Amino acid sequence: MASDREIFDLAGPLYLANNVNWSNGDHRRSVAACLVQGVYILERDRQENRHGLESFAPPWWEFFGFKLHNLLIDNSDNCIFGAIYEHNPQPDPNNRSITFAQTPRYVIAFRGTLTKGDAFVRDLQLDIDIVRNGLHRSSRFETAIQAVRNTVANFGKQNVWLTGHSLGAAMALLAGKTMAKTNNSLEAFLFNPPFFSAPIELIKDKKVKQGIRIASSFLAAGFAVALKNRRDKRLEGDSFAAFSDWVPSLFVHPRDHICSEYIGYFEHRKKMEEIGAGAIERLATQNSLGGLFMSAIGKQSSEEDPLHLIPSANLTVNLAQANDIKQAHGIHQWWQSDLQSHSEVHLYS
């Protein structure tokens, strides 16, 4: 039986009916979040054998003038983990000068972990891959990045958006980083992207929190310099700088320990610049302390840069209170009309 949150007419942003302003950042965020929700419901429809008029997924994209272009299916369990949507905007007959320069032609969306149904085991395996920094080696990501490359090759990078939530945000982030390194920066909307590290952001004492971050930065920078000969590629910063012009939009909640570390990650950079330690932080921010430690003991965890480390971002923080982690981590918060948030662009230099 479907929950109310699966039914667009009960849970969707009906306030956007015939009123999507593609130059409005709040509207763009809301549409992107709904397209991700569409992928969640596509998989739930599959699990519940809901077809045709019984399906709950289509309104989540049709409401905004999209059609389903293609499904992305995990070859390990045949679950739907993503979708490619095609947008066919209709011009307003009363406004012949209207343009669609800011509308996407195609949106590639990835869902997060489903805790119910037969997709859970595979999703959990991929969550563990994120912790181990091995998502790039999974067959699901291979399917995802091939779809992204093909869509960009066929329709141009300026016409393609990436979006995802939680595990799906990690998938979109990795795909975006991969594309940006080849000079194909895509507009991206990443909801509650995982940042796995010590939960420093949960510490209430600001001085203690700041002290831990400063110490961690100096420790990471020291490790990096000491390991220079062993890890030339990463220490030269080539990989990190290669996609520093890409500025994805990140959406996080401070009560969500899965993604809240992004708040401190970017705020700490500013603080280090203010105290004259910007050079130290520029070295530390492109290295995972855990990864450096593994290198120091001769057990390099992965040749891939840590997934959560990114040079630049437009970070939006939801300022609303959350009753629990489920609410703080949920996709539904991001299309609310009364969302109270703070946004700031962080650029790496």
C-alpha cells in the first residue's frame, strides 16, 4: 500500500502548478528534488507491481513537463536506481519572448537507499562501498557514468543536469567529478550527500570544534608532506584542481550526521584563511586524514580521491528544526514552499 508521501497530489509542491520560474533557485531545487523522488517511486512501483494507471511515479515528473526518457537498472538485482528525464517545455502563447536558456533538456536522477523491499541489500552494499571509498568500482556506477557520458555526448553538457539524494547524491557527485575532470562541468543538485568522517559538526562547543578542525588540518597537511614521495599524484593537487571550476549545489541539514560535516568542511576553510593558514588548509582539504593514515602504514585504501572531498560548491543549509534524523535526511524537505535556508558559494583557489 502506498504511503501519502508517494502520492504527488498529497506530498508534492502543488504551489508550482504552471508557475515554475527556471531562473528561481528555489524552484530549480524543488523540481530537482521531485525528479529524485520520482526514481524512488519508480522502484517502489516495480516492487509492488504497480503498472499503468496504478503507478504513482509519473506525476512526479509530468507535473513539470518532463517525460521518462530512460531507466537506469542495476544489473546485480534488476532494481531501478536512476532515471533520465527529457524536458519538453511549452512556450507561453501570451509571451512570445520567453526563452528556456535556464531549463535543462535532460535530467539524470539517482535515488538513495531504500530500507524496504528487495533493493535494500544491494543499496546497503553500495553504502558500505562509499565508506570504503570504492563506489567508483561498482557495476552500478559503471552503468551510471556510461549513461551520463552518452547523454552529454548526444545533447551537450549545457543541456544536462545531475541530481540525487543520499546514496544517489554520492552517485551524482562521483559522476559530476568524473565529468568535470574532462572539462564537462554539469549543473548538479546534490541532496544530503554523504560525508563520512568523525562527527565534529555535532559538537556544540564552538571553540572545541574549531580547535579539533585546526589540529586535524595541520595533522593532515603534515602527513601529506611526509608522504610526498609515496603519493606524488595526489599531492601535486592535479586531480583536485582539475575540477575546481565545477560548482555543484549541495543541500544539507545540520541535524543530519550523514551530510552535516560539509558545513564545517567549507566554513573551516574560511577560518583558516582568516588566521593566515590558508596554504595549510588548501593542502589538507584535498586529503582525507584516514586515507593519509592508511598510506602511512602501507595500506593505501584506494587510488581514487575521497568521494566527499570537493574543491567548490554552492552550499545550502536547511535552518528548520528537525524532529529526528529521518526528517533531517529526507528528500521531502527540499521542495517545501516555506523552506528557511542559508546559501553560500565556496570557491577553491
